[in-house]
Amino acid sequence: MNSTAIKRKSHLARVLKRDASLWLFCIPGIILTFIFSYVPMYGILLAFKRFNARAGIWGSEWQGLYYFKRFFDSPYFESTIWNTLVLSFYGLLVSFPIPIILALLLNSFQHKRYRKVIQTITYAPNFISVVVMCGMIILFLSPTIGVINSVLEFFGIDAINFMAKKEYWRHIYVWSGVWQSAGWSSVIFFAALAGISPELHEAARCDGATKFQLIRYIDFPSILPTATILLILNCGSILSIGFEKAYLLQNNLNLTVSEIISTYVYKVGLINNDISYSTAIGLFNTVVNLVLLLAVNKAADKLSGNSLW
């Protein structure tokens, strides 16, 4: 062993000894991540085999790319991909900038007491479970007892069965998500804004800068790297919309716009018991998300110099 390798080994030993408490703190998280994120990857083999419970994963018959071809030839392929993409991009377009705007506006708000009240009100919906929130949406939009239709009828407008109108479903899904998550999503931007030196604001005010100019030239550039990283992460899961909310708001009348990849995988995998087919669809979904993540990360690195790696 040469001297360079010995020095590297001794340096590594010193670093491990110095940060021993931090490594011990990380061990539970590493173990849980390995068990629940890496061990299940063994099941990817199901996408290439005709699963037989008696034979097990290894003993099941090899099918190659049969289930992928079956999904590509399925009449549900185009509709589920299209519905998922439209819902994802619509949600990203609306829900991503709103927390940034909220954080910038509240950060420039002078009355700290009122700012805390507004923050509390906007944070609160995040703690409502998806099941409860979907129940509230269905109840509020009910054509018979819903609050929204009661208001419409008060103004002489006929009641509307919102959940049965497919043209309303995407708007209900996205904007209810904004209402629930905007306040909580703004927390990370508040943290980024808290790291800005007050001296920058003081110097800008001495030069006659307005509130809008403070936001434009100091606050927004300061949170731009954080926003870029979050945008990359969101684009990396563009086809992985949450299953629970879409499934709970879904019915036979809006199925043409509400059937997305996650709900389709649930139906063919658990309800129809076609395990191999659903695994193939899930693997296809993951691969597409990975490609999008790499592409967006590369584009962000070239355009702004901010990226995940």
C-alpha cells in the first residue's frame, strides 16, 4: 500500500471518528430507506414474468417485454398517459408559483401579528387528511345539500352536479390541492428568505427602493436556487400523481378525465389481480419520471447553474 492510500485511509478514519455521533444519528434512516426503498426493488422482476404465487417470483414463467407491449397496445394507454400529463402539468403550473408568491408577499408584510395569523390559516388545511378533504369537496359540491349550489340557487342559478361534469373535475382536483398545500409549501421559501441579510434591504431602502423593487431585486433572486431545485424534483415525479385523491374523487361520470396511471395500476393490480401487468406499468412510469428528472436537471444546470448534481 503506497503512502497516498495510507493517508486517505487515515483521513477517512479521522473523519468517521470525528462525526461518529452524526453517523449513528443517520443509521436508523439509512436502515429504513434500505428496507422500504431498495429491498422492494426485487419485485421489479414481476414486470418480466407471468407471476404464479405457488412458484414465486423466481419460479414464475419468463415473459420478457410482453406486459409492456400489452400496455402500449391497450386502449387505456393514450387516455391514462394524457390524463396524467394534463393533470400533472396543470397542477405544476398552478401550485408551484403560488407558494412562492405567498412567501414573498407575507415576508414583505410589516405587521408581524397579522402575518402569523395569515400563516396559521394557510397552514391549517395541510393537516386535513386526503380522505376527509375529498369528503368535504363532495359534500360542498353536492347538487342537493352542497353549500356551493345553495349559494347558486340563492342567485337564481340552477344547481350543478360538479362531480358529474368532466369539464370541472380537473379544476376541482388542482385548486383544492392548491388550497390544501400552498401555505405549507411556502415554509421552505420562508426559510430561504430568512437567510437574506437585513443589510441588503436597509441599503436598498436608503437608495429609495420600493417594496416591489426589494422583492424583485433581492428577495426573488435569493430564493431562486431553492425554487429551481424544487421544480426539478416536481418534474421528476410528473407521472406520479397521488393515487388517493384521484381515486376518491373519481366516479363513472368523470372517468374519462380522472383515470390516471396510479388509479389504473390499482385497478388492474389489486382489483383484477393482474400483478405482472400492473408492475410493468409502474416500472414504465418510473423510467419516464427518471428520464424527465435527468432532462430537467440538465436544462436547469445549463440555464441557471442550479441543479441537483
